[in-house]
Amino acid sequence: MPDEPLKEPLDPKQMKGYLAALKEETLTETATMDKIAQDLEMGLPGADSISDPNISTFSRGELPHYAGINTVMKTKYLEDVRQIGNYDVAFMGIPFDIGTTYRSGTRFGPQAMRRISALYTSYFYELGVDLVEKVKICDVGDVFTIGNIEKSFDQVSRAVSHIYANGCFPMLMGGDHSLGYPNVRGIAPHVDGDIGIIHIDRHIDTQEKDMDERMHTCPWFHATNIPNAPAKNLVQVGIGGWQVPRPGVKVARERGSTIISMDDVDDHGIDKVAEMALEAAWKGNVKQVYLSFDIDSVDCGFVPGTGWPEPGGFLPREVLKLLKLVAKEGICAMECVEVAPAYDTSDITALLGIRAMLDVLATLVDEGHLPRQKKHTSDAGIDAWKGT
Ligand SMILES: [Mn+2]
């Protein structure tokens, strides 16, 4: 028998799974217990025959997962948006899809993500983060969008600006990808320095107009015209296939943005590509990076519920890793766009969309980016984006 090198056995105590279990022991339970007590008070104690003292008569909290009014993870619905400054994080829906150039339906994306988010607890095992214990989250509801692209963009920028200027972290649920532009426009005037953009997509989305309007093929042309959002800090990851229009490619070339194709991802792997993306996005006078996640960057076998499905994209596990690596360095906001539930199967597309957002949130908390130690509030008004 030939000599075989001794295999190093894996140490069960050093496995990430075990270490994550250890971390759970260090988490507080205070906010969770307070919430349960409040839910019992508001929902009345359960029937005498029920022995679990935490079960109320009316469902008011996380359980059962099939019950309840669906805000994101059943967090507080912030009806009075003037109170936004009291929260660390706000989920906001942007039910808007008239920028689509093929199948419409992403206006129902926010509702689909909210509904399926009820599957989740606030605790994320791998990172050992319990959101309820660490950050004050609200669901601020939806922007009042209308059947006009430019007027809706104004509404969106105003809403995003309001959240960001009050020191609250925006988690933006689209809606089609034309929203990338008004979303960044709402934040940029409140950033003291430049803003970089990391855009994860199969599509390049950099042409000036499509069919005479600023459609979902156009957001980054306009976003990188914003004075403090230079094109050199735009990084696009996952681009490729048969829907990368030549006018957009020409713009990307002329403006010198960074394009990392799916072939590049194949060649170099997620870690290397993330490192490269972060370097380009943060280079120069950049003070904040905006994260744009298009669900169609994932192979269409996993995300049927989208307006422009693309074969050959990321695997879910790959993209979740990429998002976490980007979030580790800190971001100023995130958008998840192009979830169109009418074409979805068993909610899997909406589920991946909200999962991506929550993984990013947990990473930001784990890395100490949230809650912000010092609240960044801006004196520039809600309409500071006008004219940019
Ligand atoms: Mn796309």
C-alpha cells in the first residue's frame, strides 16, 4: 500500500457552524422579551387551555408566521414619517414599474417581499445577529408613485432624501431598476464627498434613453451625471448575455466605469471580484457607497419572478456572499429591484430578494456600521436633490 499523507481531521469545535452556536449565547434577549410582553398586553392573554404563556389571543408578533399584517418582518409600520429620525433603519417600498421595457409587474415587488419576509425570525444564525436586539427598524410604507416617470422620480428622491437626511438607513424595495437614479439622487446631496455605486446585475443599464424615456435600462447614465456621483466610481458586477444594449456599452466605455462580467466572476471567484469592486467604488474622494441589487443578476432558474429573466447569472449562494462582502465595508443605502411576483413560483424570487436585504442588514450590524454611533443628519432640506 502506498504511503498516504496523514489527513488533517476537521475539528468540530472550529467549524463555523459550532462557533455561530457559541455566539448565540452572547446575544441579549431584552428587546425580544419586551416585544412579547407588549404583544400579550395588546393581543390579550391566550385561552385557558393554552399552556404556553407567550401565546396571545390575537396574533400581534412574529408567531404564527402565517398570520399578521405584513410589514417587513412585521416591524412597526411608521405611519407618521416625521418620526423617521427615531429609527436606525427604514424599509421603504417603491411600487413603480412604468420604466420596464418588457414585462411589467414590479410595482407589486414590495408587497411580495413584505409578505414572504414573515417567514423569518429576527435572528441570523451564521453571523450571530439578532436584529431586534440591535437596531430599531421600521417599515415606512410606500412612496406615492403615479403614472408618470419623471414626476414619480421626484416623489422617490424626496422620500429617500427624507429618510437619509434624518439619519435613518434606507432599505429600498423596488420597483423596476429605473429607480436607481432617483434613489441615488435623493442621497447624494447629503453626502459630504463623493458617492460610489456598486451595481449587481446582468444588464448594463447605462444608456441615456430607451424608447425616448429614462427607462430601467438607463439609471446609471443619469446617476453618474449627479455632480458627486462620478462614473469612475461606478462598478457593475455580473454583466453579460444578450441584453446589454450597445448604446449603454458605449457610454460605459466613454465614462470609464468598471465592468466585471459574469465571465470575470467565473475566472476569479467571488472574493477577488468583491475586492476589486470595493477598490474601484471607494477610490478617490468617495465617502459613501450605494448598493444596487437587481434580482435578475441571479440565474433565472432561481428567480422566475422578474421582468427580464436572464440565464447564466449568479447562484443564490454566490450573490449572497458577494453582497455580504460589499456590506462589510459599509454602505449608505441598499436597493433591491425587479422582483415581479406575478411571474414568481412559490414566492422564491421575493424570498431571495428580502433575504439579500436582510443578509446585508445583518452584516452591517455585525460589522458595527449599524446602528450609527453618531447619527449623520443633514441640514440640506428634503428637496436638496432638485437640479442635480
Ligand atoms: Mn437587470
